[in-house]
Amino acid sequence: EIYALIGTEPMTVDDIVAGLDSEEVTRNKVTARLGKLVKAGLAVKEAVKVDGKQRMAYRLAGDEAVAE
């Protein structure tokens, strides 16, 4: 579900939790799953500014993650 939700624009963990809209989904679960997606090369973690503060955000990996 997380992989299907994130796109090419960076999303914070809070945005992803809100997008999943389920009581069973916690911030910790989402963070753990995102870590697995990053490790598998399916997602990219990057710093973004939200309300003047630096936050970590995630987006789908693009061509930069593909080594040919």
C-alpha cells in the first residue's frame, strides 16, 4: 500500500500515514516499511523543508537508482 501511495514527489511519513487513512497504520510501521523500500532500491529518502523545518521525505526511485 505504501509503495502504491508514494509517487515521484517527496512525501513525509506523516503525509503517507494520513494518505493510508487506517487506524492500524502507525508512524513506526510506515517508517519501517519505507526503510525496506529504500534498502531494496524502490524508494529514495531525501531531506525537504516543511514549514521552515527540515524533514525526511520519500519518493519512488527513478532512473538514478537503475545501474545499467
